[in-house]
Amino acid sequence: MSAGGAPPPVRLRPELLDDVSEAFTWYEAQAEGSGHDFTRAFFAAVARAGRQPEVARIVYAGFRRVRLRRFPHSLYHRAETSETVFFLLFHGARHPNRLRRTLRERRSTP
């Protein structure tokens, strides 16, 4: 936590926002309004993880995972010194090797 007990600021990587947009479009195509439900679940997960970034368990190379409620997605972030950075939204049915590869790629880009 930063001075005064406030949680550190959060930063959403541009690639993560692309992930969210893609999932929103898919859910909205399945049923009108479900994309908005997904977006609310996403931002609720960001808020939960942002308030207490170290609570989520480390699952790979310093990345922590928080699951979205009601949707089969997980959100991957790192608790950095001055901020919590969110890197990836990942569907639970995808292969774990793809998860690790994508996290490595995104970690190495500014």
C-alpha cells in the first residue's frame, strides 16, 4: 500500500483493453446485454484486485490471477512498486502454454 493506506494506482495495458473489447463483442453477439454484464464483471475484478493486489496468488512469473465472477475468464496482473499493472484477460478454456507465452510477450513490451 502507498502512503496513507490507499491502494496503489492501477494501469490497464492497451493489449488488455483489446482483450476486453474482443470478449465484449463475442458476448454481445451471443445475447444482447451480456457484453455489458461481462464488462461490469471485468471492472469489478479490476477494482477487487486493485484494492488489494497482493491478495491474489502468484500463478506464473510474478503474475497474479483474479477470476471474473460469472464468466470463465481470469485477469492477470502484477503488483509493481508504484502501481498495479493489468496485462491480460484470458479465457479459462485456452491452453496454459498460450497463457504463459502471452504473459511473457506482454511482460517484455513497455
